[in-house]
Amino acid sequence: MAKSKKKGSKNNNNNSNNRQGKGASNNKSDQQQDSNNSNNNNNNNGPSSSLVNSKDNNLDTMDWLRNCESRRDPDGESYLQLEYQEDDVMMQYLQRFLEESTATKQVVEIVYQIWQQTVLSTLLASSKLWRKENVTAADQRQMKERLKLARYKINFILHHTVGAMLTSPDHKWKDRRDDLLQLCFQTLQLLPRLAESVPHHKSDVRQVIIHFEGKEFLSAVACETWDTLYDYGIPIDPDIFIPVLRRCAMLDILDKDWNMLGGWEDILKGLEAKCCPSGPILRLPCDAVLHEQTTILRNARNSMQCKFFSVRFMRYTEDQAPQRWRYFPKCSAPACSNIEYPNKLHPYRCRKCWYFHYCSKSCMEYCDEIMGLHPKFCKDTPTSKAQLCQKETETYLTHGSSWNGSGGNGDGENAPIVCAACGCSEEVVTSAGGADGGNMKRCSKCQKVYYCSRQCQEWDWRHGGHKQACTVASSNGKDAVTMVLTDTTSNGTSETATTDASSMLLAATGTDASQSLN
């Protein structure tokens, strides 16, 4: 709730006390006092009140939304909040906009551009900060505040503004339903490309911080989009939306802690119930392993949160919240999503508490030295709990996971071409530009499966089972991805697909900043 209302309430109480204290004041004095009180109350609303109610402003320019993070109330607090009431300044702007807007396609495009500018500028600011030679505590506090305001702004753009447009009974907004759904699709489609711009790094801890910070921000952004559709029960085309949601889930940027609805299967069931009136969503072979992975991420992060609460607030006894002492195959860096398997062990492991293990030197340095998590929690682990965690670790690494499925396009020559990982159709990839261009990519080894992006290919190779199913897979046992993707173009020629992840963010900034909704 905006703090300006609290201040107004306080002033009203003071004014009431002043009246009672005067006792026998004459009517003229009372009228003058009431007039002064009215003026004071108007002043307490600040210049924003007159700005909101001014009829001279064309709200379709969206300046009120574009620059909303810089607006402050008289107490210096941002008008952007996590939750709003009807009389908050931003909600007044939104109500006026819904009533007075011409509701053209251009207005929807401007909303998308503001969303895109907010996401890109925030990611660039985070990346720029951690590339500085010296990062001070003040720098970190300032960046934390910027990330918070960016999340609040994204929330207001999608959940409140786009959500209000989608659910408005006004015919002018009903006519924009397809454009608004296209906006939601484009927001989700851009996120995997942006995730590539902040990759994980095995040895550079600064790159890992950029990766974690960027990934958590993108997760919040993705969640605002699909949760808006879910909350308002907006009907969607699963053939369009589910593949891009599946791709975000593979990159662990769909839900930060997987607590909104649960793992991937829980999200599919939730969307089926509220957003897919035409029938159930078609499940792919990858969905089972994706749900297994996202459930591991959810449980592991919940375990770490319980450790935080236990140490910081002394909330649990030794036998409460038993997940604090359990083994989880996810890398112990909270935001990391790398999972170890019996044939691919994490190289760093604590042999004292057995809880902490890391996929890389940079994750270990982040947890041990920068965050100080391992030293704090390790000494808090009772011997009996460490022994239990050791036993669970050894059991998992001996037996591991038995899932060995693989996607594909069927055996028939005329089977429709779809991405073997996320299920995106060739038609959608071609029309929407795809994650890595406008053409599907085919595995150059077996020539049997297609992918919409390198991200999907890598996921299916490492997790989806194609490494085992590929008829000409390398037999040297190396874990590195050795497949080569080829573009399948209309003239039958093939070109090697390449992706420069380090320049993807700048490319997205230059290419997509003026992108319009199709």
C-alpha cells in the first residue's frame, strides 16, 4: 500500500483534534479551518493527483508508464508497489488510460516496447556493474533497489496493465485480444535468448554472479507473463505457448523457486484447467524428465531456505524441517540449476556435512567465500544428519535416475516437423523467427530429429535422452556436446548454426528494441 495514504490519514486525525481543541470557536473560524484542511489534504496528494486528473495529457503516449519508476510521493517513496489499492496513483493512471485510450495496435506495441526496454536496460546495468574492477557495498545496494523496482514495474505492466486490457468488458479492448496475446508470447519468446547472454561460467565468479542475478530476474519476468494468463484464466493456444514455456522451464527461467504452482507437470495441469478450454495439453517424452528436474530444483531450494530460516531466526529444532539435512543432486549454489548424475559427478563436495556439493569452482567460491553459506551451515550440521546425507548421496550416485526417453518426429517421412525437445512446430519457428533464426535445425549425426534452437538441442542431448538414442553418437564417453546442428532451408541446402552467446544481449538490444507485434 502506498505510504501517501498513511500520511493523509495522520493529517486527518490531527485536523480533527484541532477542531475539538477550539471548543467554542465561531462558525466563520470553523469554515476557514475546514477550508484550510481541505487545501492541506489536496497538497498531501502531491502534484501527481492533478497530473493524473489532467485532461491535457494523452495517456496513449504511455509516458506515465514508461517513466513510472522515477516518480515519487512526497515522502520520497516510489509509486511502484508490490500490491495496490484503487486510490493509488498508478491505479488511477491505469483507470484513466483504460477509459480514454484509443486502444489501437500501436498502443499495445508501445506497452511491449516499454517492457522490453525495462528488461534489457536492467540486465545491461547488472552486467555492467559486475564487470567493474571494484564493486562497493553501495553499488550493490543500488543495484538491488534497481532490480526491485524493475520487477515491480514488470509486474505493473503485465499483471495490472495487460491483465486489465485482456479482461476489460469494453469492446475496444476485446478487439485487441489477439494483439495482447501476441505481446505475451513475444515477451516469453525473447527470454531464452536473453538467458544466453548471461551464461554460467565454471571459473569466473563474477560471470556466475551476473548469471545468477540475470537468471533470477528473467525468472521473475517470465512468471509475471504466464501467471497473468493463469490468474485471469485467459484462453491460450497451447501449440503456440506451451513450447516456449517448456523452453523457459528447461533453462530454469520459468519460476525462480518453482513454488507458484509446483514443478513443470503441475504448471501444465494448472494451465490446462484455466487456460486451455479446448482440451488437455499434449505431453511430450521430455515432459517427464523436465518435471523430475524442476521438482529437484524446487525441493533443493526449499531445503536451502529452511536452512536460512533456521540459522537466522532459530525457527526449527533439530528434528523439524528435516529437508534441511537431506541430499539433493542440484548444485548447492541456490540459483544454480546444474544437477549431478552417477555418470557425471560434481567435482567439489564437502565430506563433513555432505550437503554441499558444487558443479564448478565458481559456484563453490560464490557459496563459500562471497555468500558464506557453506561455512555457516556446515558447522550447524549434527553428525547424525551428516551421516544420513552421506548415505542418501551414495545411494543416489549408485542407482541414479533411470529415465532414458527421447523426443523425435516419428518414423514417417510425412510426419510434421517439430522440435524434439520443446515441441515447437516448424510453422511457429518460421513465422516467429525462432530462438536461433527462422529455420529448424536438424541433428547432423542421425539426421532424424529437429530442434528450434541450440538450447533445445543441448538440453535434449544432456538430459532428454537423445545422446543414447542417436544412431551415430560418439562412443568415446565424453560428456561434451559434439553434435552439429544444421539449418534446413527452403532450397534444400544446409548451413552450420552458430550462436555467440556473449553478444546476444547487445544483439537483442539493437535488433528487437524497435520490434513491433506481428
